[in-house]
Amino acid sequence: MFKFGLLLGLLSFTFIAYSQSNIEFSKANFPQQKEELKVALTNIEDGDYYFNLGRSNIEASLSFYLKAQSFNPNNALLNYKIGRCYLDVKPVSEGFKYLFAAKKINPKVDSELDLYIAKAYHLDLQFDKAILNYKIYRDNLSPKSAAIQLDDINRYIEECKTGKILVENPIRVFIENLGPTVNGEYPDYGAVVNIDESMIFYTSRRPNTLGGNRSPFDMMYFEDAYLSHQKDKMWMPAENIGKPINTVNHDAVVGIAPDGQTLLIYRDDNSGDIYWSKNKGSKWTKPLPFPKPINSDYQESSASYSFNGKRLFFVSNRPGGYGGKDIYYTDKDNNGNWGAAINLGNVINTSFDEIAVFVQADGKTIYFSSEGHKGMGSFDIYKAVFEDGQWAKPINMGYPINSPDPDVFFSIGASGQNAYFSSNRQEGMGDQDIYRITFLGPKKEPVYTTEDPLIASNSLELQAAEIESTINMRNSQLMLLKGIVTDEITQKPLEASIELIDNEEGEVLASFQSNSVSGKYLISLPSGHNYGLAISVEGYLFYSENFIIPESETYQEEVRNIQLQRIEIGNGIALKNIFFEYKKANLNMESKAELKRLIDLMNKYPKLTLEISGHTDNVGDEEYNQELSLKRANAVVNYLVKNGISSDRFKTKGYGFSMPIADNDTENGRQQNRRSEIKITGK
């Protein structure tokens, strides 16, 4: 189960002066207050009970301890317990107050007192003082304790050294809490956005979870998946997704396919498995578990699809890895079967836990949280890029994204402008909250309406007039293509099959479907490829498009609404993935996928007859272009005939440059005019 959230209550408490001596909770010390003493002892007992349930119950524990504290503020052990609670619940300044009070009353109240004072300095970014106190604690360890704790203490010291460097060199970002429409007083975490950031899915443990029941293990509400839509750059009030995604037990959203049509769910059955659910119109299908080798007899806790949905990255603690939890991947074959699980290797995985993997839509970048790489405390977020056939060394995302507290569940939109993550921060609304990161450009310093130069709450927003000139809008190497598929005549949305083809390899890279209710589709096209896009629906002519995206191309977003034509006489389409050699009528290999699609159309509708025409730009004389366009039309027909289609089903026509569809004064326009078309002449 996901228990990274720690309830965050900013409880105020008037500090009472402490005496130098320790006062025990005993009848001898409070002979006239027996009933009050009994209540205080009960509060301490209840506080201990919730403390031992785990970090998710620290706020409940603290509330009981504070009640006992109001009766007797001069007990070293109670002050020590309260100080420890505040390191989780926040603010850390309260933790200092009670830990120092405990030390003043009785420096030997607990053998780990100096350790928690060091941790308080660590969490408060006072790294030099933290290192000093870690060393004091380390130097006083007994040989037996040193054998158990020495490695951890040395790791904490190294985290402080790394933290100093990161804090002294902060990255330029604006971080804001997503506010009350998404976050609440209960744990909210695990945010995943679809690639155009129109939807955010996340997990919460709030009272309106399905069934409203609490887990017997930690007394927190069971996990449920929630959804918020973005409208006018604002996140709308989140809603429980409901059945069949959520059940009366733990259901946590961990990933979403790039097209937004498949949701990945974690369920706490067996040892913990990953499920998938398809979106059908406005409803989700019943989640089904992934087969082996993805799920196993061990825990699989998070997962993320590659840009084309053919590779799944996931986290598992199965034997054979490098540490507790490692990141693996598996590929899907042409029959839809998942292959062997492959560990990403020791460049990514360490002897500690790697969790919460997220794959960016560029097809080569992953983000994850780790305890084992060089960080500033607990889980930090890292970025790794697959280049030249191997994973590059992970990069710490830096401060203030990372902190000494757990920072997890990083999710980034296609543009690379915004990202989302979960963290337990002092300015949060309660326990773990979801935050949005806006990456800023290098030139102009932003102006904030809050005193904190790096972090703001949702109610203290960065001034819009200043942020526009500083955001780096083009740091992802991909094209985001989206739109709506409709019937050309009725404008009714269509559930279309969409294929993404690598024209150079003649390979289908991915298959998607537009939404059956809205007709919407969403596709990521990583830079460096010649793509063919084919959209088809039963009873309609297919639609094709070509996108040549250079390797150096940075982020761009294009809206392409597609209107499909029914298979009726007179209707026709351009074949945008038919390519010829320069000034010749020889078909290029990149045309193979489009030609196969045309062959399939003719076989599916055996009475269909077509006019196939060629068109050119206006470079060159009219006679030359007329002849070239006819030769190209004949080349298409010859290919079809060689592949079993009767020649009497075709007529050819060369139109030269007499029927332009774009301006011949630009290269882009001339490129559009150089095309092949089909028109239905019989059916």
C-alpha cells in the first residue's frame, strides 16, 4: 500500500517554560490531581498506540501527546515523543522546541535523542548543524549499535553534503500547491497527467472513498482513485472515479496510457498487483490484472507505458534485482503478448528502493524516485535518458523539487513545461499534497506575490504577466497531435482505429482508438522519425497524414480535427504517405504502408472502383508536370495490380499543377500540392 503521506496539522501550542528537573507522571508528583493524572496517562497510552500504527497516524498520536503535555510540560520523555512527531507532522521548528526541552530536562532521556535533533536540522536545511549532530550521535554509538546503524548515519551525512550543494544551486522553477479542488486534509498523492494535461488522476485516502471504510492496519481510509479536469488553466473539483475502478479495498491509480484511454491501477490483492482498465466512451471497463511476467508473487507497485503503448515499465520487489524494489520493463509483441521482464540494470537500480516510475512522451526519458542515488534525504526524484543504446546516469531533479522529505510520483506533460509530484511540505494542506512545477527560463527573474522565492501556495500565485516571458516552452523533443474524429456530413463523433507508422521501416509503431463518445484522440510523436498516420472506421474511406519530425525538433502541439468520408461515389482522399523519388515516378520504400492500406481497402470492398490521380507543384513547365503526374498515378496502379488487384478497377489521371490545394509560393504549400489522390467512381 502507498503510505508516503503524513498528516500535516499546523497545531498551535503556547510554549510553557520548562523546569530543569524531570517530572514523572506519578501519583507522588500529583497527589491532588488523581483524575487529571489518570486522563493524562490515558492520553499518553493512546498516543503511543497511534504512534506505533505508523507514520500515517502521527497527527492522531501528537494530539493525544499534546493533551498530556498541557497537564505536565516537564516530562523529558513526553517532550521527546512530541518532538519526534513534529518532524513528520510539521512544522519542524516545533520539533526543535520539544527535542531541546527534552534534552534540557534529561540529556539521556533516550539513546536516539541526538539522532532526532540531527534529523530536525536535516529537515530544516541546516545541513552543517545536521552533520555535526549526526557525527556526535555516531561517535557515541556502542560497538553493537554501530554495527547496525553506522551505514545509515554515514548515508545521512552524505545526504546533507549533497543537500548543501543542491540548495546553493537551486533550479529555476515555480512550485505551487494544486489547492483545495485537488488536495485536502487527508493524504493525496500519486498524480498522473495525460500528455496534454487536460486530466489529472491521483490517489487519496479521504472519507468519501467507496465504502468509507478504514484499513485495520493503519486506521486510515482505504485508497481510491480520483479525477480532476483542467479548464481555463484551473483544476476543477476532483471526483471519486467510482466503480468499477474503485472498490471497498485499496485502489490506487499509478499510470495512464499516452492516449488517455487506458488507466493503470494498483490493487492490494495477493502481494500487490497492477491492473489495467480501458475507457469506453464515458465509462471505464472492469480492471483486469496484467499477466505474468508483469505481475508476480511479489509486489508490483507502479507502472508506466511508453509513448506507443508497446513497452511497460514497472516496479517490483521480486528476487533477482539489485535492491528492495527495482524498475523493470517488458515489451508487447504483435499478438498482444507481453515478453520477459527485464531489469533496467545497475545504472538505474541500486541496493535501495527505486519506485514510482514515469515515462515521458518523448519515448526516451524516465523519471523515478530513489533512496539509493545521490540525494538530499529519503526519496528524491531523478531523471534518466536512454541514449546510444544505454541508460545515462540518473540526474537529481534538484532543489526545490527535491527536499529532505519523501518526494515521489513525478509526472510530466508532453510540453515539458509543467510537472506534478507528491510531497509532505510545511505549507501543505494536510499530509502528502500534490504540487505543480512550472519550469522557468534562464533570463528573467520571476516576480512572486509570496515572500518565498521558490515555493508558493495556490492562493499566492506567480504574477501571470511575469511568467510568460520566463517559461521555456520548448524543451521536449516531440509533437503532440490531438483532435476529434467525426463524420464529414453529420459531424457525429466516431470511434476510429488509429495507426501510427514508421514510414522508413514500414512498421506499425502503435495502435489507438478515438473516444467513442467524444471522438477525441491524443498521440505523441517523438522527434527524429518520418511518421504515417492512418485513421479508419468501418464504412468510411481511411484518412492518412504524414509528419516528418527532425531529430532536433523541439516541442510543438498541433490540433488536427479529422472528418471522414463515407464510401460513396464521388468521395475521395489524398494519399499523404505515398512518396516518389525526386522528379521521378519511382515509388519510395516509405510508401509501402500506405499502399498496403489501399490494397486492403480494395480487397474489403471488391466492387469498389477508383480514379487514381497525380498532382504536382508549379515548379517546371506545364507539359513536364502533366506527364510526371500521370506517370506517378500509373506507378500506384501498377503496384496495386502486381499485388492482386484487377487493373479494370482503376482509371488514372494526371492533373499536373492545375488543381493546387495550397499556395505554391511556399515550400510547405508546394509539398502539399505534390500528392496522389483517389476518388470513388463505383461501388
